Amino acid sequence: MLVWTRTSRSVLVVLFVVVFGVIVVAPLAVIGLAAVAASWRGVLPGGLTGAHLAAATGGDALASALVSVQTALIASAGSVLLGGWAAFALHGSRGRIRRLADGLLHLPMAVPSVVVGLGLLVAFSHPPLLLNGTRWIVLIAHLVLVLPFSYSTVSAALERADPDIALVAACLGASPARVLLTVRLPLALPALAASAGLALALSMGELGATIMLYPPDWRTLPVGIFAQSDRGALFAASASTVVLLGLTLVGLLALNSVRTRAAER
Amino acid sequence: MRPDAALSARLVVERAGFRLDAGLEADPGEVVALLGPNGAGKSTALRALAGLVPLSSGHVTVEGTDLTTTPTEHRPIGMVFQDYLLFGHMSALDNVAFGPRCQGVGRARARALAADLLDRFGLSDQARLRPRELSGGQAQRVALARALAARPRLLLLDEPLAALDAHTRVAVRSRLRGDLADFDGATVLVTHDPLDAMVLADRVTVIENGAVVQQGRPADIARRPRTAYVARLVGLNLYRGVASGTRVEVRVADGGPVEVTIAERRYGDVFVAFAPRAVALYRERPGGSPRNAWPARIDGVERFGDQVRVHLDGDLPLSADVTPAALAELGLGVGDRIWAGVKAMEIAAYQA
């Protein structure tokens, strides 16, 4: 803990609780309350209503929510497949090629999402690949943005794994394909689930690139929330945020249960 | 190269700053121990036999079949790695069934084979358990069963007992000896523990700096070390005999049986072992009852660190470590007739 006396430790704990409460818990609580507030002029909301939440789970808002869920699922599945494959393919290799591939795969992590969005917009607004105005450009942006996280999660897990475990299987007569399917992949399952969860959460919350790229028929929930708050509809925005949080949480819990089961085996 | 050898290999592996060049031969059913200090190349030799490390030159022949260029997964080998490396996502049963499955045996039949094998190993209660639920000794035996289930013709064991605590090691070592006796192919085991080599192996190959420095039966190696490393390594007097209570009749190659008194009761075939430093030398026959005393003649004296190692010839050939001062006080020299004494408490005796 670095601090040894009882008093200073208590002071630190109290300080932490206050700061954490003010900057993390309070905004979330306010959003929760605002989502059900009929009006809010004083310290607390003046009356409660379910109208905002009802609006956020129907019509355009519902469509946005579904778009977000589909985008996140596709981006997450794509990034686990691509990032996981890259991690497996590069595992064990060393030298310049490995460093180059590592750098390229981590690049989108270092580049601001606005830059990724602008880059895609400029690159795909003209033939031969005209993707601007289609949902594909949003999906590609999300995939590009979450791929580094999937890759590094799986890659780190493979680095930690005992390199001899694949050799054991080979000594027992397993072909390389069999080693991959029956030993290496099952052992990496917790990491794959973790990377899927991370990709899902990141994609559900992505705004920077999406707002530059989204076509009218593929508006994600964060874009909707931004639009609502931009025109001052704070209660509606709060209600949509609650929906966003709820959907993300459900997805993460589902993946977490996969991970726990895989780790327990 | 003998045509009837179960294993015949010359392993040359060259790496930056390191060269392994070792010849290995084994008869059917024979257990060969590769003994050597860390970095001597014994694990590299084992991996080269498995095809996990490419040979720079040389050959690997198992039961007349040349495997030099055969990929690992097609070699008829069973390998037990140092930390056993059981597949954590499979039950003990599925771990053992893995080898047969790779050979195309159907799932049900592979599992039946594995269950049989685990049963023979006394592990049927553990068949359903995950590796992390097994004790160290159980994991070692599951790993051995997994290697044997693939019906290998060459069994490779990398430090099979190093991952166990000292208490478990004794029991697992003697069981391993029994398991290896049932295997009719050649076994090569790597160890840095001289006791493992003495108990488990029919033949010992000592490797230092990538080269074989000594080969022979364990007893021969123990009696006539050729390098300081081997002498230090086998710093034990080890004999085999038949125990009946606290009395052990030790058979010595040349001469009749010698009686050794031990502290705890044992029965049947046993090993008795004691360290040279446990031996005391006397001018006259010493008194005291739990003490072993054998007449002997001093065969050789050599300095050995800050001790003097006295080689004794007699009914029971043995080495004794004494201080130079003690030797001077007794006024002993080569050829003198003396008595060697060892307290029964100092003698380890265990089932052979």
C-alpha cells in the first residue's frame, strides 16, 4: 500500500472513495435518475416517468440499439477471428517480420479514432471501392479499431502458455492440425472469450469514427445519444444511455460465463 | 551398431557455442539414464531423440527402423516432460486416451484402453479428475500412462522426479521402477539426481559439456568415477541385497554375501545406500551394537575437496570420506588393513 500508518491509510481510503464517487459513480447515478425524470430543476428530479425509457426501447431508438448490437457482434466476431488467427500465426516467430507485424497490428490502437474514420472516408469515397454511404464502412471502421485489442489479448495469452504443451501433443502422435484443434485452441479459449468481450464493449461505445462514417440507415446507439444530447434532449439521451449500458452488460456477462466455464475445465 | 539394439543413436547437435556429440545404445527393456550437470546437453539429447531438436548429423534407429528424418508425430516414441504438462482442459482419462486417438482409434475404444491403463496404474479413482486436481505423484503417473498408451517403442523421460517434493519422490521412484520393468522397449531417462540413475537405470551414460564422459552399469560408475563430477554426483555407496528385518544380505560381485545392519525393518529385495562421509575408519574392530563394521584394506587415497576419499577393498568395497587430519592421526596408508564402521542410522534401505 506504500503508506504504513493507520491514520494516513484511512485518510487515503476516504479520499479515494470521495473522488471515485464524484467522478465515476455520481455521473452514472445521475444518468440513471435522468432516464426516469419527468423534470429536473432542483437537486433531485421533480417526479418520475417511464416515458423516456419507453421511447428509448421503441421506434428509431430501438432500431439504433439493434444496429449497435449487430455492429458490435460482427466487429467482435471478426476481430477475434482475424486477431486470434494473427496471434496464432505469429506465435513463436521472432525477428524483424514479427516486430513489423506486431507494430502494424497495434497501429490502430495508437491512432485516434477520428483519424481512422477520416482515413476510411477518404479512401473509400471513390471507385473502385466505393463504401461510403453503406453500412460496410462502419463495420470496417469498428473492426479496424477493435482488432489490436483482440490481437494483443490472445497474443499475450499465447506468450504465457507453456510452449512445450504443443510438443507433448506432437510426441503423442498428433498432427499439427490436430494439435491446433484439440490442444492449442481449447487452451486459448478463455483468452479468445476475453478478447471477444473487450471488442464487444469497445464497439458498443465507439463514437469518434462512426459519427464521421455512418449512413442514415446504419445509425449506432452512441451516435443517436450524441444527437439527442446535441439538441438538448438530455432525458432521452440518458434513457438511451441506460439501454446502451444494459445491452453491453448483457453481452459481457454472456461472454464472461463462457470464459469462466472454459477456465474451469 | 548392434543390429538387435532397441535403440541405436548418434546425436550431433551444433548450436552457437555448444556442441552435443553423444552415442546411445539400449537393448530391449533396458533403461538408460543420461546423467549430467545442468547445461551438459542431456535434455537436448532427449529432444533430439524425439525429433524436437534437429540433428546436425548422426542418426536415430529404433528397433532397426531409421527415424533420423521422421517428424516427431510419426516417431514411435513416448515422452514424459519434466513438469508432466498434462492437458489442463481434459480429464486424466482423456489425457491418456489422447495418444490412441491420434493413431485413429475410435473415441470409445481409446477411452476403454485409457481406463484399462489407469486401472493398472492404480489410478481408476482419478480417471475423471482434471490435472489440477491430481497430486504431484498422480500427475507423474498419468503422464507416464499417457506416454505408454500410444504404445511407443522408445520411452523418453525428462527429469521424471524433479517436479516432486522429496517425500513423494521416494515412493514415486520405486513405483516408476516397477512400471519401467513392465515396458519391453528401450527407455532413456534424463536426470541430474544420481539416486534416480542408480535406482531406475540398468545403464548410465554420463554427459558433460555435450560429450559422453562415462558409460556403464550404475554400480561400476559409482565404484570407479572417472571425473570429479561423477565422483561428486555418485557420492554414495550403493548395494543391492535381500533384507530380513534389520539384517540385509548384500551381494557383492566378487565374494560371498556381506551382512549389513539397518535401522528400520525391511523385507525382500532392497537397496542399501550410505554416503562416504558416514563411514568411520578404525585401527581395531570398533564396539557398539547398531554399528556395522567390516574389515577392509586401503586401496587408494585421493584428495577430494577439503576431504580425503579413501577407497576400501574387502568384503564390501566402499568409499569413505575422512578429514586429512583424521587420516594422519590414524597413520594410515595404501595397503593398510583397517576396519570401516557405519552406524545403522546412516544407512538408507528401500525396496528394490
